[in-house]
Amino acid sequence: MNKIVVHGNDGKISKGHSSDFTPSLPYFHLATVENPSDSVKFWLDNLKAVFVVMDFQGDSLHRDTHDFDQAPSSGKHIVVNFKDGEKLYGISELSHRNSTGFFIFPTDPDSNTIRAFVVSSAIASVDITE
């Protein structure tokens, strides 16, 4: 099961495990860290992004680099500008973008994030830096 960190449009963050997350469905279930024996249904329309992570704790001292020179060369180097003002730097194949959203991979090789699915309705704009 994937370790998932869910960022809601309302600013709430939930952590847990999911075995049914897929962008092709309008919702998925999360067995939260706080209550692993029960699952919560999350609707993609209510989310900002879904992060697949290596570790729930992460490293509070680590600051992701936004250096595209260290990032893999395949894919487009992009900056996602969310409606709430946050920015997410990464690599994406925007050709696979659908109406729901798209996947982005971190520029930082030491990031705790493996990949993230950003929800289109939470995005203000996407800048391609190449």
C-alpha cells in the first residue's frame, strides 16, 4: 500500500495508506494514521494534491531544492502555482494531463515525495521553465 499525504482545498492534511487511489476515479479511500482500522473517502474535487511519500515523518530540516539542473532530464520542468499561493516545482509529462489533474515528480533527488498528483481545480497556472 502506498503512503499517502492528502492536501485538501481547505488546508487540512491527512496521512495514511491507500490501495485504491487512481486519478481515473472521482474518489479514493484512506486508512489514516490516526485510525488505520477505518477508512475515509476523499473526493478528488475537494483536494489540492495527493502526495505519495517515502516516510510520514519526513525531515523537518530538509528544504527541497528547486534546481532543475539536478532534476532528471526527461519530462517538462514546471512550476505549479496553486490558487492558495503555494508553488510546487517538478517534472511532468503534461501530455498526459487530463481534466482531473496530472502527476509531478520532485526536482530534489533527496525529497521525501516520490510523486504527487495535483488536482486541476486547485491550480492557478502552470509555468513551463524549459
